[in-house]
Amino acid sequence: MNCDDLNLALIGECVISPLPLDAREHLKSCKRCRELARTLIAPIPPDEPSRCDLNQIERRLSFDLRAVRPVLSNRYLFVAFGAIFVFAVSLNVHRLGALGVVAMSPLQISIVLGSLTISTCLMIYSLMHQMLPGSRHRVSPKLLPIAITISLVVMIAVLFQFEQERDFWVGARACLMTGMPIAFVTALPFWFVLRRGAILSPLVAGAATGLLTGLVGMSTLEIHCPNLDGWHILVSHLGVAVLSSIVGLGVGVSAEIAERRSTGETKGRAQRGN
């Protein structure tokens, strides 16, 4: 047996069975092959980290860990958002009255309430998936509030006539002052539901939540306000939804800035602790 034959024997058999007799005889006469066999047969020492390294890794992993509650199911989230919306609109309409429904035609009532219902369901659907990381969005959550706002503008432009009112800003201010507090108050129960999820983008979720609360105010005004001028509805009714969305966007920006600062401080403390 020569060196090449021994190499094949070492590769094929040295780990699982003893070497043949002629291979062992060759090892006695060849120093190079003995060193190769010793290298292949020698046990590999386990490459384990030291106890100090393991403790350091454990501290880094567990530094900012905290217990979390399980995310609610889609069905529960949809029912919770929908119930808050319906309750808020019903309560405020009962308090203010339903003069707008009396002033509108059956066609206008059907289209207005239908559009607001569809818009609300789409926003709830979007928020519901933003609370569950990894969810697939059929429509981008960044574009959906813009698309809903545009569709409501088109709906108002088609259904209502645009006239020049003498005291336009007086009436517009009255509806804005009625709708905005409704939106702000409704934001609180919505927030209690949102905090049960895992929001990855506070900015997008803030704008979406703001629009959803604004739709509560707009729906209340559409049912309550008897002024059917298109300019009035655009500025003071739809304006409540738009302003609420802008406020929600601002809150989301503030939350993201605070989260980045908190993350930076946590990393700094972890590095100093190490």
C-alpha cells in the first residue's frame, strides 16, 4: 500500500472502522502518513464560549425584556372598533338630534351613510392589520386614508350643490367646534384597543386612527346638521375627519421620536453596563 491508497483508506474508513492490516503496516514506515492519520483521528475540542461571555450575552438579551399580553384576534378587534364607533355616533346623535337626515333626500341619505360605513370598515380593517405584525394589507395603510378622503370629496361634490352663504364661516365654525371634540373624546376608547396590539409604525397608525375618530365626528354631523351646502359639508364636516387625521399624524410622529430616543438610551445603558 502506498500513500495515496492510505489517504483513501483514511477518508473512507478511519472514522467508522479500524484500518486494514496493510494500511497499519504502511503507517509504521511512513512518518508523513502517521501525522496525517493522527490529525484526522484526533478529537476536535468543543468551541464553547466562556462563562463570562455567556453571562454577558444573557444580560444583553434580557435587559429590556418585559412580559406582554397576547394579541387579540381579528374578530375581536373588528367588533371592538365597530362597537365604539356605533356607540359614539349613536350617543352624540341622540344628544344633538337628527336634523340632517330630515333635510336630505332618501338617495342622499343612502349614499352618504353607505360611504361613511364603507370608509369606516376599511379604516378598521387597516388598523386591525397594523396591530398584527406580519399581516398582509390589500391596500397600503399609507395610501388608504388619502384614498378615502378623495372618495368622500367626490361623493360630496356629486350629491350636494355648492352655493355662496352669507354667514359661511359662522356655520362652518359651529360644526367644527361640534365635531372636533367628538373625535377627540372617541380617540380615548380607540387607544385602549390599539394598545393591545403591536404597532410597528406609530406614524401610519396615528394618521389612520385620527381619520377613524374624525369619521365619527363627520358621521355625527352628517346626521345632525341640516345645512346641505357642498362647501359647508366639505369644510366643516369632512374637515373634521381631515383635521383629526392630521392631529393623529402629529401624535404618531411624536411617538416615533420618543420611541427612537428610548431605544437609543436603552442601548446606551446596555453598553455602559457591559
